[in-house]
Amino acid sequence: MIVSSSDNKSLVPGRRRAIIFGSSVAVLASLLNLHNPNSNPPLLHSAVAQQQDEQQQEEDRVTNLFQEASPSVVFIKDIELAKVPKGREDQFMLTEDENAKVEGTGSGFIWDKFGHIVTNYHVVAKLATDRSGLQRCKVYLVDAGGNSLCREGKIIGFDPSYDLAILKVDVEGYELKPATLGTSKELHVGQSCFAIGNPYGYENTLTTGVVSGLGREIPSPNGRGISGAIQTDADINAGNSGGPLIDLYGHVIGVNTATFTRKGTGASSGVNFAIPIDTVVQYVPILIVYGTPYKDRY
């Protein structure tokens, strides 16, 4: 019995050592597996794959958004002639030679299928106030089939108080793709937005950002304030003016208008502004029909 008792006592430590040793091996193997670069835990792999899919979907969505919206955006060139042309007034449209000087560029978007173009007043201010007969405006656009067109833009209405102007181009025989209009009253700070335009003459440029602020007030060309402006960090540079600010669904929510620039550079500081589309919708039909806002007709 003593021997028996003694044998049982001697067996216990041996079993404990075996259990402890076995646990240590399991923990060590687990740690080695964690640090094994060739190991791919199923859950981690699944999470990475899902993230990559979501990123690809977001990228595809922005790409499709641009492809859908960009045909409605136009490129505007302000031209000054050296002399009043004889004969056909649109002769200058054929070539840009020494008799035609480009004074500035801007953007706009197609309002309707009849060839009305919305832009900023300050983009076409020289044409709007021209008394010499030397100012012209070239509009570069594409039709619904993707065919590139160049037409003279005739100014038919403007309102400096809201920095808005309407051009008309002759598109007889062509079908246009008007921009899809959204609303600005339901915007929220933080939501995604995109600017399409022609900064520094580089056509069809897309910049991305968010709505940074709402209800801002910015100065108009005649010195009055434009209230309710949208603030965004989507880059708006020289040449973007008059182009659309669009939401994630490709709907126009504003007209890109102004930016604070870094001193001495002219580059966007990330503080940019657009006229809300609800204001634009309110005044553009009046300008198309009457040419001037109601207050200036009497």
C-alpha cells in the first residue's frame, strides 16, 4: 500500500509536466502562426477582400458619374477681335488667328435641348457690356452622340446680382444632353460633391470633395451679396467658373463661382463657393424669356 501510495504520488508531477509542456507548445505554435507571413486567417482575408470590393465600387461609381455628367458641361472662350469682321459675323469661328485674341476661359452647362447654356456673369461680362462689336464667345460642347461641336455663344440674359448669365448656341440638327438638376435645400455638410470644368483651359477636369459649409454669403460682380452659397473643398480654379457642382448621383446642386486663393499664387485654398441650384432654377427661366431680372425691366 505504501509502495502503491508512493507510486501514485510520483505519477502526479509527471502528468502535470506533460500538460504544462503540451499547453506551451500549443501557445507557441499559435504565436508562430500569427507571425507567419504566409498564413491568411479566413476572417482577415474576408475583411480585406470586402474592403477592396467597396473601394472598387466607389471608384466605379465616380467614374460612371463623370461619364454621365461631363457631356453636359461646356468650355467657354472669351474672344476679342482686332477689328469688326466684314461679311459674316461668325467668320472668326473658323480659326483663331492674329485677328482673334483669347481673353479668358470659363465653363458652363447645358440647360435644355434648345441650346441654352448657364454660366457665370463674370465669365462673359465683357461680351455682356460690349459696345465695340469686337467681343465674341466660343462655346465648345458635345452632342448626345459624343460629337464635338464649336459654336458662337450669343448672350441672351444676365444678372450680375447673382453672377448668372445665359448663352444661346445654334444646335439645329443636333441633340444635346441637358444637365440633370438636383436641389440644394436638402444638402448636408460632409456629403460628397464633385466639380466638373475647365481649370486653366484643361477641358473636362473632375475634382472631388465634400460640402464644407452652407448658407455662406459671397460678393457678386456688382458688389451685392449672394446669400445661401455652398462652400466646398472640391478645387475650383480659374476656368472652373460657371461649371456645375454635382452630387453623388450626378445631379447639379450648384454653379461653381468663386474661390479664396493663396496669396501670390492664384491657386485654390480649398475654400470654394457655388451658387445653390435652387437660386439658379428660380432666375434662369426669367433670364431666358426676358433677358434681365424683373427689377431691371422697368
